[in-house]
Amino acid sequence: MAKLNVPLTKSSSLEVGRSLRFATEGFELLEQKRQILVMELMNWLARARTVEQAVNERLARAHESLRQAALAAGAAKLTREAVAIRPSHRVEIQERSLMGLHLATLSVQVAPGGPEFSFADSSARSDEVKATFEDALESITQLAEIENAVFRLAQELKRTQRRVNALEKIFIPTYKETLKYIGDALEGHEREDLVVMKMAKAKLERGRRKRPRSRA
């Protein structure tokens, strides 16, 4: 196990101990963040599946409506009608914060209006085609918002997981091993000092016993 290259002193032991407590607290906070991110990501993925199904259903209706209109009036005529439309739809983008992330909130504003085509110059199905695609537009906007959130949450989860792993598998074990190594070294020094003191004391006592007593 790797150890930090620090002096084997009590001050080093205190400093490494503080670093270990800081790393442990950071690990606990990041682990909580990781769990919250996982739950948020699962919730957004569930929403994505629901909205994606709605998008597919609405787009299927819109394309079927377009197919029926093309059969009734011809693709060339529908193309000319589509070119003549001047849509004024607008997508508004706002942001909201989640766990320090800035997630986009999208909303589409569909311009109100009546039929775009006259019965004399266009197919009766043209307005139906327009309406069905506008109906799908809201779900598509929702899906874009969700996919953006899923991407950002997944990226943040990946970064958080890397930090959690680094603290759990590298930094915290290194601090623990270093702290133990310093403690063992200091304990060994204390034992050596105690042995030296005992030897010195024994030598002094032997010296006193051998010293001749002065005669009165």
C-alpha cells in the first residue's frame, strides 16, 4: 500500500489525521450526491421512455395524415402549400439548477390561427396535416428537454463516481496507511527511548553501588 512521504513526527501525524478526516467527510458527501444523481437519472430515464412513446405515436399520426393528404392531392401540391406557410412558432429556453447543474427548460409557443389554406386552392387535408405535426411538436420539445437533462446528469454522475472511487480506493487508504506507519514509527521510537532510559538508570544505580563509602 502506498504511503505519503512525510516526516515521522507527531505534527505529521496530526496533519495526516486532519487530511484523513477531510477526505472521509468529502467521500460521504460525494457518495450522497452520487446516490441522488442515480435516483434523478432513473426518474428522467423513466420520463424519457414515456415521452418518447408519445412522440412516436403523434409522429405516426402526423405522417399518416401526410400520407393520406399526398394520396388525395399529390405530393407536388402539398410541397407548394408547405413552402407558402410562414410559421411563427417559437421555442423558449430557460434554466433551472439541480445539484449544481444547469438544466435547460424548453417550452414551445405555437402561433394561434385558423386554417392556413382555402378550400378552393388546396387539399381539405392540408390543415389536418399541419395540426397533427404541431401536436407532435410539444412532445418533441419535451423529449429534447429530457434528453438534455439525461446527458448532463449522466456526465455529472460519471465525474462524481470518479471522485468517489479516487477517495475510496486511493486517497483514504493512503492516508490511513501513512497514519498507521507514523504511529508505528513513533511507538517504536518511544519504546527505544524507554529502553535507553532504563539502561541509563540501571547504569547509574550500578555506579552508586560500586562507589566506595567515605570513612568518618
